[in-house]
Amino acid sequence: MNRLGRKDNETLIEMSLATDDNIAVLTKFKPSRSAGEDSNGPLCETISNTESELRSNSEGLSSTETSLLIPDHQVTGRRYNLFLKRRLRINKRHQSKDSVFFRDGVRRIDFVLSYLDDPNKEEEKKVERRREFEKNLQKAGLELETEDKKESEDGKTYFVKIHAPWEVLITYAEVLNIKAPIKENDIPPTVENPLDCMLEPFRLPERVMHPEPDYFTAPFSKSRQELYLIDNESTFFSPSRRNRIVYYILTRCPYGTEEGKKKFGIKRLLSNGTYTAAYPLHDCQYWKKSNDPNCDNERYTLYMEWARFLRFYKEQPLDLIRKYYGEKIGIYFAWLGFYTEMLFFAALVGLICFLYGLFTMDENMSSTEICAPVIGGEIIMCPLCDENLTLFLEFWKRRQARLKYEWDLVDFEEEQQQLQLRPEYEAKCTHRKKNPVTQEMEPYLPLTSQAVRFCISGTTVLFWISLIIASMIAVIVYRLAVYAAFASIMENTQTLQPISGLLTPQLATSVTASCLNFVIIMILNFLYEKIAVWITDMEIPRTHLEYENRLTMKMFLFQFVNYYSSCFYVAFFKGKFVGYPGTYTYMFSRWRNEECDPAGCLIELTTQLTIVMAGKQIWGNIQEAIVPWIWNWWGRRKARCNPENLYSRWEQDHDLQSFGALGLFYEYLEMVIQFGFITLFVASFPLAPLLALMNNILEIRVDSWKLTTQFRRPVAAKAHSIGVWQEILNGMAILSVVTNAFIVAFTSDMIPRLVYYYAYSTNEDSPMSGYINNSLSVFQVSDFLEGKRPENNPENFLTCRYRDYRYPPGHEKKYLHTMQFWHILAAKMAFIIIMEHIVFIVKFFVAWMIPDVPEEVKARIKREKFLTQKILHEYELNKLKQKLCECKTYENMEKEVIATEGKVELSQAM
């Protein structure tokens, strides 16, 4: 059934008389489309652009078109060239720079390839590759049109425009199992919440939130086109689906044989410089609408309603994001938005805790005793130097399930991707075996080769993790080496005396060491990213999903150790293995192990977290926003001098930055690392969720702005979840329970305070008075070993104090741990065990109470499946009835013919 009413064998022949040059132009097109199919470009533009096709084949005249020049009189070559140049200039002036169509104004540009005219010794090989590749693309059914370098802004770049005709689209839509609408959704919407009116200021217009109606859908089948709502073939498949189909062909199209191996795929051609870029086009400029009345201007809408910072308080148009960029990018922004919403509650709790501590600081007994001149002022400390979220994850599962239903991803399983082998895997694997699922011969990597590659990969990862640990030890050595220097400088420098109360040697050492650690982290990240991609490529993963999962685990493992190792050191190791005066522990027998500040290590852990977390967020935003903007500004500096009508859509997009196949991977990685900061160490830094919330509000708009304005349009891809990141987040949520329990027990003073409050306090009126004196042990100065005794002791102090619970000099258990130490240790272990069990019980209870898929969504999924199956059944039944009727009619006609022939024979016999 033809829903468009196309006429067979219809051709369009235009006679354009060139009165000035006495030349008539006859151009013949393939079957044209009806008025319903001209939505992508007006027919008048098709006719006006006819003259632009007077070019040689090297300038990209499509193979589906033929041009014939019929001169009225004999014309000289010079005059003919002037005519062509004039016609080309006229056509160029009239062609809109926002045009996303071929020169005929009808066929949409689904993909663009670019390459440079750069003569060198390998240019002939590249030309041959391009010729073979483009010939095979045309054999696959794609239509090509080339823009000569003379028409480009730089005079060096060729652009190959690709169009996928209807037959190609429906063929690969079936291969990729793309779902298509069969009936408008008639399930009544959910009952609105009465409180929704309060959220009206945060909502976007309905046309932005829901750009297209909701349909019942079914996987597309080429043999059942009548079933689908095909009102217009040119718009039935959205541009994102069209570029996904074309990219699928590009990645699998061969271009020849080199070194005895079959070569294919646009990725390899990009890596060896045969092509410089491959990208789909944006539909218009982001700051103004297109001149084409049929253009949806989705990029402009996204910029105005989503990608500007002034819209930070508005909800995200997720359906429009999904329609324009594909499900994979849509899922990312849905997750980021939901994560930011949930951070609001954590940030509120953290802010309340911080303000409570700030306002009650003067009432804290321990702080009062430390600052009191009679108590804290008279304590002589021993020298520090010698001689010189679970709830978020559960609710996200529900939100993700709702998106899967709304975006037709319910039946989208990872097995579909498993059946799609990576082109690199097919090219590098020469061995073949039968697939037990498809029963077809396919390439495979032998087990021995896999084992060798995994060993090399694992060894490389371990080496780089060891390098991180070595760099962390180097920072620790820096701390130990410069502490005494800072102490000496601050003591002897008069200009620093006014701020000596704020800038202590401990703080100066901690801040500089944290900054140094951050610089080392960023350098190692830069280097390891390239190594991780290289070793993942070396493993030759079988599918795209497997490739992403392996790269994700490598990168996350490295980033986890790189970002969190210094925080783990401060939280769990610093000050725990220092010994005591006279028998201190030394690193490499030279540097004495670090001790915590008299107030504990929490302040230093907070400093470390603030610098690393804030520094990473600031640097990340610079990389994501400012760097692409500078590169784009530099690349387009010449184009700004050109008239608008000479700067085409494909050139504008070519000058933008490439988002890359791993662009979304780095966005997830950034947010997951942030999730670790605010969950693993939130007990020490309650303001971490607030910092993350402010960053994420900016992050959503920065990501949307750069994606809409600074990057080429990414190739659309499907995804029904955030993938392996879900498991990583679950693992970090479980680990955060353990780390926070240990921080509270071993890094903070909460447990020692509670033990003192209930077991050792002697003042009933003020139970915490005397805690500071109780937490410090006494050491006799004369017990220092030779070479370790303080050089300066002008007041001849006989004893000094240090943080520990040990017996004093003169006791029979001199300098051994007291019973209070063991009571505190037992209380710490009990607290960890009890806290972990309580939190885990609550976590799993919440997970059990909150179903992953809301009941309403389950019911709608079942309802849609039932109605879809019913529609399909009725369609097949009607088709069967139609065939039966045709067969019955044929049988009746056959009987009538036989009867007629019998009558004729009878009459002749008579």
C-alpha cells in the first residue's frame, strides 16, 4: 500500500533557456515525489538549484542524475566557462547557508564526510581508498554528492554529502530493529498531582517537553509497511535515526585489501587520514531559526529553552533531547538531572549540620579547654620534628524504568548489541567458528591470544596503579620534608607573624601538599587516558558494549585510586602508626611519620577534599566549556569575514569540535568520581553535597551548551540504562557505608568522647570537662634518645604531652597502652559492626520496599503490549482474508473459463 500516492514513471524535465548565452539546459531527474514528499525542500528550490549541477563528475555530480548541454550556437570554451562561473555564483547566492539538502533541494543530507587536498607520497593511496569506499557506499544504496574544494571556505577541503533513500532506510530499520508507530496511544494519562500548580514556574511549554505525540510502536518490518503510520516517507524516520542507520553502513563498508587483510569502516579511514571528519548535520544555527519553513529548528529550541544558564531552574526537555541526540545522550541527561535533584536533600542536611557546628562552637567544652589560657595554654606538647546514598539509586531505577517505557526501550536488550560485532573485531580476527545463537560462521579470537592480551593489559593497569601509589608516597615525603621548613620560616619571618594564628605550619603543609597532589592527579589522568584506550583496543573486544564496559572498568579503577588514595591516606593512615616520643616510627629510616593536628585529622581531610573536589570541578568546566570555545573561535576566525551565503551548513559544522565516541563516557566518569567524594567521605565534610549541587546545576547547562553550540551533532545511539555505571554506583554506595563508619570511629573523636563521657568523667555537672587533659599522655623529656632530643628547651621543661592513651613515667607499665585505650578500641569496633549492619539492613529493606519498576508503568507496559499484539494480529488476519478472497476469486474465474471453453467445444461439435 502506497500512502504517499506516488506516480509511476513520473519524471521532471526542465528546459531552462539561457538567453544571455544562447544555451539551453536539459536536466533529467529520477522519479520525483509528490507534494507530500516535498516537505524537506520546496520544489522551486529544486528548480532553481538545477543550474548548480552543471559540474564535472569530479565535483560530485550524483550518479542518479544526468545532465545534457544543448547549445543553440557554437560557443567558445572561454565563453562557456564564464557562463558556468556566473551560474554557480548566482546559485551560491540564492542557496541558504542553513540548507541541509542536496543541490536538488529534496534529498536530505544524512551524513557528511570531509577530506583535504594535501599532496604527499600517500595521497594516491588515500585517493584509491576513497574511490573504492564511495563506490561501495553507492552499491549499498546510498547517494553521494561532492562539494569541490574551490567551494569551501579554506579552498582545501572536499565535502562528500550522503543521503539514504527510502529503500535503504526501511531495509536497515529492520536490521537494527527500530520501532515505528502503528497507532496513537489511547491510554489515558496519569492523574495529575494537585500540587503540580506549585511547580508551574519550573516547567517548560508543552511543545518543548513533548515535541511529538505518543504512539504504540512495533519493530519495523519491510514487508508490512502498510501497518505503520507512514504519512510522509521523507519525515517518517527522524534525522537522528537516519544518521544512526547511515553510520551503521559507514562502519561496515569495505574499501579494499591491504597487506592481505580486508579493510573496512569509516573509523579506520579517519584514523589513517583518508578522511578528516565524519558527522551528521545540525538542523539549523543555534542562535536563530532556519529560513526553511519546514525545518523543525530543534537545535534552536534546545539552545533557547535548555542550553542557557539563565534557564537553570527549568526542567529539562528530555523528550526533545532524545529526539535530537538519541536515547543514549537522553538517558545521561535524565540521570544527571535526577542525581542533581536528589543532591538537594543531602545538601540541605549537610548545611544544617555545618551551621549547627558553627553556631555551637563556642559552647563546645573541648574547644573551650583548648583555647583557655589556664588549660590549653599551659599544656606543653612534644615536638613534631626531630632534631632539626542508596535511596538515590533506588529511586533512579524507578525513573529509569519510566523512561524505558516512554522511549520505547522496554524490549531493548543488550543481546541486540551482542549480535552486532565491532568492525575492528571482524577485521582483526582471522579465525572463524559457528555462532551457537545465529548458527552462522563468524570471526573469533583464540583463547591463547585472549590470555596473552589480558596479561599485558592487566600488567599495564597494575603498573599505572603502582605509579599512583608511588606518587602518593612522594607527596607524603614532601609533607615530611617541608613541615620543618614551614615552621622555621613562619617563626623567623616577621611579616608572617600577624597571620601565624591562621596560617600554621600544619595548614601550610596540608594546603601545598594538596595542591601538589591535585597537579599530579591531573597529569596522571591525561597520560593514563591514552594508555587505557590503547590497551582496550589491544584486547579487541567483540562488541561495542563489551568495549565500553572494559574501558569503563579500567578508567574507573585508575581514577578511583588516583583521586581517592590521598584522601584514604589522611582518613585512615595518617597519625595511626607514629609510635610515641622516644620510639617514633620512620619512613625509609629517615622521615618521621606524620602526626595529626592536635585537633585531629578531620580538618586536614576536609582541606584535602575541598581542594581536590573543587579543583577538579573548576578544571573540568574549563576543559568542557572554555577550551572548545577557544578552538572553535580560532577555527572560525576567517569564516567571520565571509558572507553568510558562502558559509554552508556542512562547513559550519565542520569547524565545530568532535564530540567523539567516548564523549559521554568522560561525562559519566566525572559525575561518578564526584559521587564518590560526597558518599565516601561525607562524614568528614558535610558541605560536600552542597558543593556538588552547585557544580551540577552549572554542569547541566555547561554540558547542554557545549553539546548544542560547540560540538558537531553526535551520532545517535540507543541505550536503555546507564549501563555498567549502575553497578559501579551500587558498589560505591556499599563501600561508603564502610568508609564513613571508619571515619567516624577512627578519624573523628566521637568514640573517645563518648567513652570518656560515660566511663571516665568525674564531673557530673560538666561531664566533658577534663577530656582534653585525659586524651593526652605524659612523656619525660629526659627519656628522648640521643640525637632525637629537642635542641632548644630554654625553660627546661621536664615533661611534654602527646596524643595517646599510655601510662606516664614512673608507672610500672611505663609508656604502655592504658585500659582506656583498649576500651576505646573495643567501642570503635563495636560501633563499626553495629553501624554497618544497621545501614545495610535499612538499605536492603528500602530496596525491597521500593520496586524498580512502578506499578503504573508495569500496567501501561502490559496494556501497550496487549494492544500492539492485537493490532498486529488483526493486521495479519485481514491480510490472510485478503489473500483468501483473491484465491477464491481466481478459482471462480478459472471455473468460468473452463465452463466457457466447454460451451464453445459443445457448440462446435453440434
